[in-house]
Amino acid sequence: MAEDKIVLTGIQPTGSPHIGNYLGALKTLIEMSQNHKTIMFIADLHALNAEKDAKKIKQHTYEIAASMIAMGLNLENTAFFRQSDIDEIYKMSEFLMNVTPKGLMNRAHSYKARVEKNVEAGEDVDAGVNMGLYTYPVLMAADILLYNSDIVPVGKDQKQHVEFARDIAGYFNNTYGNTLKLPEPVISEDSGYVPGLDGRKMSKSYDNTIPLFAPSNELKKRIMRIITDSKTPEEPKNPDESTIFQIYKCFATDAETAALRKQFLDGGMGYGTAKTILFEKIDSVLSEPRAEYERLMANKSEIDAILADGAKKAGFIASKTIAKVKKKMLG
Ligand code: ADP
Ligand code: TRP
């Protein structure tokens, strides 16, 4: 990816990050921030359609912000901020509402899924749907178009939203003349998922996660809970079917991974030993960032200052875009 491209992404504050979130999403974003100008925000406005507890949104915002900073987000290259701190986002959303066809929103996957669920349950089609959920893609288009971004790296589930942002920019430009930049989605390849303690995809909803920054003793307890088959220590084991090995290889070097693979295949190592090897690896890789995470969480004003600084940088770009948009629409 060309280095002069502006990368933009939002992360919803929906829970404390687990190692699946880190390996599947956050790590790539942190890597991209090392050599790109990056616009990155905690999408707290997007959380509002489902989460009504302000305290939880605030707490999760701090946890995600501290995690990203502790894991090495490049703050020199990045404007890192709370979505809700930029006043222009509310204006941009309102302006874009007026060039967005209602039919486009009807086609949004998340809304359609909700409607299908309602129909199956014999409920009104729009039961439980608020306008925040229905217009979610407009707010996301506002995020993407406000900051002139070139590249929007997202998972497969968000691809349609980025395409909608392009469509909405197209409608705007057709009506008012070329104003908004069309971004490119970069869809992360489906490189498989990180398995959780029970072997299914690690996910908050399955309660099978390993929190990214669990204290050492808690981390050990979680790892010891990983479900295995009943092979004896002597028996050879298949590393590719083992949750322990699958997680280990995400943290270990190639040489370490090859060595553990051999131990699995050769037999002679029990699952208890393999779990201890996994624990020691994760604990040592995460111990420094965990200390930094804990320090930041105990000094939230430091996180606030970083996010405020990011909001200043982002607000500067946003105010220029909004002035152009307002002039085109209202003269
Ligand atoms: P959860 O399933 O715990 O609710 P989210 O759906 O909030 O997690 O996911 C946030 C991000 O983390 C997404 O980009 C998602 O693709 C990534 N992610 C979540 N779980 C995993 C996993 N087990 N393996 C790889 N990536 C994951
Ligand atoms: N909707 C995204 C998610 O749930 C988060 C998000 C909000 C976002 N605004 C964005 C992602 C803009 C990329 C660009 O993961």
C-alpha cells in the first residue's frame, strides 16, 4: 500500500479486547500506523443504538484506547480520538441524510438481519429497530468522508458499509459537483479465526475468551481451562487440531512454532505441559504492554489528553470538509 495514503478506521467500544480481537483486527491497524497517516477513532456514537449504559461505553472506550496505545499505536502518525468529540460528525451525518436513498438503508445487512429475525419470530418487521440502527451506514459514511480518507481497512462484515460510503459520496458529487473523495475498502483476508477456550471462535458471546491484558494469574487460569482431547502424554498429537498450538503460533517466532509442532508430533508431551509453554509465551510477550496498559488505566487523564490531541488534529481536517459541504448545499 502506498505510504502517502490516509488510512481510516473506527473501533466500536463494545467490550474489553480479547486476544482474538487483537490478533484479528487491532494488530494490523497498529502495524499500519507505523508508516501511514492514520485516522483512528473509538466509534462511541455507533455503540449508542444498542448500548444504553453511558458508564459502560466510557469504560470500554478507555480500555480500547489504553490497549491500542500500550500495544504500540504510532501516535505521531495517528489522529486517535473519540468519534463523539468531533462536532462536525453530527453535521456531516445530517447533510448526508439528504442524499442517501432510503432504499439503500433497507438493503443494509445488519438491518436486514434484524428484520428477518423479527419476521421469523412473528413480530412487526421493525420491532426493536431504532433510527440509530437504521441509519448506522450514514453515520459510518460521514466518518469515512469527513476526513478525506483513501483506505478503510475493515473485516468482511463491514465491507458493505464502506461500499455504501462510496455510493453516498457518488450521490453527493453527482448532485453538487465533485467534492468528496471516494475511499477504497481494504478487506482483511479471512485468515481464519483465533479459537477460544472451547475450540469455537474466540468471542465475547461464547464466553470463551482470553482477555488481552488479564493479570498473570488470571491468564494462567484461563489457559489451563482450554479444552483438549484425552490423549495421554506419550501419544503423538495433531498440532493443527489443537487450540493450544493455534494460539501459540500467533505469539511465537517461526523457530519456536516449529519446535512446538515437533513436540506435538513426536509425542511425549502432555497437554498440561503444552499449556504451561503457551502461558509462559503469552505472559512474556504481553508483560511489558500489560504494565503500560495498567499504568494508563490508573492515569485516565493521560488517555484523555492523547484523545483530545487526536481530536484537535482530526477536527482541523473535519472543519475544512464541512465548510465545503455546507457551501455546496446551502450556498
Ligand atoms: P466478539 O466476537 O468478541 O464480539 P467483535 O465482533 O466485537 O468480537 O470483533 C471485533 C473485531 O475483532 C472484528 O474485526 C473481528 O473480526 C475481530 N475478531 C473477533 N474475534 C476474533 C477471533 N476469534 N479471531 C480473529 N478475529 C477476531
Ligand atoms: N462499524 C464499524 C464496526 O462495527 C466501526 C466503524 C465506525 C468504522 N465507523 C467506521 C470502521 C468507519 C471503519 C470506518 O466495526
